[in-house]
Amino acid sequence: MGFGVGALLEQIIGPPGGFIFLALLGLILMRHHRRAGFYMTASGLGLLYIASLPLTADILLSGLEPETALSEKTLLPDDKPPQAIVILSAGRRYHAPEFAGDAPDAFALERIRYGVWLARRTLLPILVSGGLGAEQSPAEAELIKQLIESEYALPVRWIETQSRTTYENAQYSAKILKAEGIDSIYLVTHARHIKRSVQSFEKFGLTVVPAPTVFIGKDQRDLTLRHFLPSARSLNLTAQVFHEWVGMLWYAMRY
């Protein structure tokens, strides 16, 4: 989706903001159109409840996360084996006081850990992709490179610092890799993000072996009462998954 107007619209329409706005508009409308306002408010609150359910998050995740992760058997495919590892950035903590500056956020750390794990087993070079460096602030890829090299003692061969979206991650990373004669990669990102990421990188002519991490849907147990009780964690997860579905729809329409 990117940033600016697109991100703003997503916040207004998607959970939880869109449902809260719908309920508030219903309350305002009740002053002159009581029945219509009541139904609008009830719809907003009902959608907010549904979005807060673990069951809802599970259902939405099931269409995004792949069935399996990489295994020792599939780590090095016989057909066109990968030549490099691409780790996508995820975000940053601004002005982290304990680090005296910006630092990769929790989502980025999850991707970093798995990317390093993969690099140690395959001995392949690493490219880190992620821009959004504000004025006098390093790009996300630079933050990740610093962390990998200082805390994992592993070299990062390339960094891509121009991208603002997953699509641009693919566009600019492919340009760097193809200049090095590389056209087959492992792609490291969250399991819920892998589908949109693979589609973007393949569009730019790269052969992609998905390397997803953090399979949230796989952690779920059999259906219980808990799945019908709203929680802040489930609402947050539903919002993240909603972002992925909207992102795929946006890419399909735009690209």
C-alpha cells in the first residue's frame, strides 16, 4: 500500500479505526435518523467485536500463511538453487534510548534472526532491503546491516535503501542482484507477508524460494471458547492481516 494517502485510507477504513468511525457516525446520525443511526452504530460495534476474535484472525491467516516452512530437505533445492538471501525490513523503533538512536523493531528482529539462521546453514551472501530513512536518519536496511554485523558477526554484502513498499523492495533489490548475475534467492519475511512478497519479487524476474518465519496460525489449538472471546492481541493481528489482503488487492489493481 505504501504511505501517505493510501496508508491514511487504510487506517480510516480498516480495523479498528474504520469500525469505530462507523459507530461514531451512527451516533451522530441518530439525532435526525434514529433507526439508520442505530443500525450504523450496531454494525460498527459488531464488526469491531468480530475483528477482535481469535477465530477471525485464524480464518484470515489461513489464506496467507503457507502450509510449511523450509525444512532440512528443502533447504537447498536441486532445481535452480538460490544464490543469495534477501531479508526484508519491517520497521524501526525511533530514538530507542537504550541504543542511543533508532533500532530495528520486534518484527524486524524476527526476520533478522531467521535470515541469519539461514545464512549460517547455506553460506550464501545476504542482501537487506528497506528504506524510509528520514532526514539525518539511517534507512532500515542500514540499521539491520549494523545489527547483523555487530551482534551476529556475519557480513551483509548488499543493502537496498530506496524502497518504501514491498513492491519497491522487489524492484530495487532485483536491480542490485541482477547486476551481480544473481537471479535466484531465498526470501525472508513473516509467513503472513510471504505471499505478497513472493509475487512482487517474481514480477521482476527472480526465482524465489520462500523462507517464511513466525507461523502464527500454526500455533492455534482446536476450536474452543477462547476463539469467541475478544482480545487486543487478536484485534492487532486482524489489522495486520487486513493490511496484507488490502496490499495484495492494491498490487493486483495497480501493477
